[in-house]
Amino acid sequence: MPTLVSRICFESKFSGFMALALRSRSALRKAAPAFSFHSGAEAAGSGADRRTGAAAAATGAAILAAVATIYSTWKSETARSDAGDFALDPNEWRKFRLLEAKPVTHNTRRYRFALDDDAQLGLNVASCLLTKAAMGTKKDGKPNVIIRPYTPISDPDVRGHFDLLVKTYPQGKMSKYFAALRPGDTLEMKGPIPKLPYSANMKERIGMIAGGTGITPMFQVLNEILKNPEDKTQVSLIYANLTPDDILLKNELDKLAEKHPNFKVFYVVDKPTRYWGGGSGFITKDILVKGLPPPSDGNLIMVCGPPGLMNHISGDKAPDKSQGQLTGLLKSMGYTEDQVYKF
């Protein structure tokens, strides 16, 4: 937090400049009574009066500009002080030490990395970070560097640590690198990489469709909404997985749904167990109609998951990672490209 001295110094400077601005404004009005501080069109009188009015306007504007500059600078410094140091840098790879790796499912772990006690990671919502690891060498003898994006699932405001949820794939180079990490090992990262800039109540209703680890950006946005009592956004999530045991963050999602009446979640699995009570098979148009808000500029649909799900629901992103064309079920249901966001 900014020190008391810094606040007093600012308040003293700000009060002084405001007093100077107000005294100058009053004096200028007396010297040129025909000059209006609000509208140059109201200025009248002799050429001398008009010149005096012009000088008054310039002086007054300069003083108020100085006041605004000091206030803006102080606000910026205050924000940085309140936020503490940011651990991530978008232009520099930095090493982060692994604290622990806890199993979540048979092939997914929650990896907790250390931050300084007074530091935040430095992510906004929604955004991700990049990870980098050297794995062997190329034919030319240079290191074979692998870079992959991940979305932290911990609150961006948390200090001292952050969490990544990583599923290990048989052919996944970076995921297998994660699986080999041990507490005390380090991994290079940089960011944030901005995605969808979220602000409270930006939409009346948000529908989310996720598959597998595509839950991570949804979880980030969801927490941002539900932790803010002033955010009245209604959120519904349709979450698809292979089996009930593959559902990630289910306990956390269920607790959020129990606590917050503006959040609903519906699970769909390809291979249901005997006593499974959710949806089964592929996500159908009927499931989307029942679980999502209707097409409207006041609503937004978010989609994230493996290529098969993306193509089925909305179409995948373009090769250059832009949003690409909207296709799939959402297109057939009448949604427009402005009403859908693909992570």
C-alpha cells in the first residue's frame, strides 16, 4: 500500500494546485468579465478583452492540465503499489520454482509455483501465460525449445503462489515435461498473453462450453464474476469429458454452483457410469438450447476445448489464432461471430 507520507505529499500538491487553479480562474474572470470559462462563443467586448480572455483560457487550461497530470501519475503509482510487484513480464522469460504437484485425476495434476510473498503473478482476466522448456537438440545441434500456453486457475489477486492445471498426454511434449518436474525444479514462463478483456456486467448472460482442460479459461472468468458481489452476470456452463472420472475441478464447480444462484453447470460425458446423473454422448443442439442463453447482443458464448469439440460447436480458430469463421451448432442456432468467443 502507498505510505502515509506519499498520500499526504500528493494531497498537499493536489490541494495546492487546485487552490492555484481556482484563484487563477477567479482572478481571470475579474480581469476579463466578458470571458466565459466554459464557452469561447460567449466571449465579447473589445479586442483587448478578447486577447485577455484568450490568455486566461490558456493559463487556466495549463494549470488544470498540470493538476490532471499530477493526479494521473499518483493514481498510476498507487495502483502499482497496491498491486505489488508483478512476477510475469510479457517480454522476458523468467524462472518459477515448483512448490508441489498434486494429482487431480489419473492423468492431470495441479502444479503450484512459488512467487515472492508480496508479489502477484500479473494476469488480467482473461489471459494466459507461456511456458518454455528445452528438450533435446535439433539436427543442427541447437536446443529444441517447446513453448506452450496455459491458463492459471488460481485467483490473479493471490500472492505467494499460482496454480496451473496440466493434463499429461501420451504424445504431449510439454505435458510430459511437467510430469517429470519435482518440487524445487524451475520452469521458464512469460506473459500475460491477453485474451478476452472481461469487465463486470459487460454482458447480461454468459454461456460457456468447455471440453477437458478447456475448462481453465472458463474457470478464470467464472471466478472473476462470482467473487464480485456487484457483478450480476448470469453464467451457465456445459462441460464435456470422456468419463465422470475425467471431470476436472468438479468439486470446485459444484461448490460455486451451490453458493451462487447466478451460476449453473451441466456435465456431459461420452462414457457414463451406471449411476451417472448428467448428460451422455456428444453435446447436441438440444443440450445447447436448454443450457445456453439465446442469441442476443446482450449475451456471450465462450468455447474452449479440443479440436473435435471446437469444430462441432463453433469451428476452430483460424491458423493465425484469430477467431476465424463461426460454424458448427452455434452458427445453425443463429448466433453471430460477435456473440461467440473462442479461447
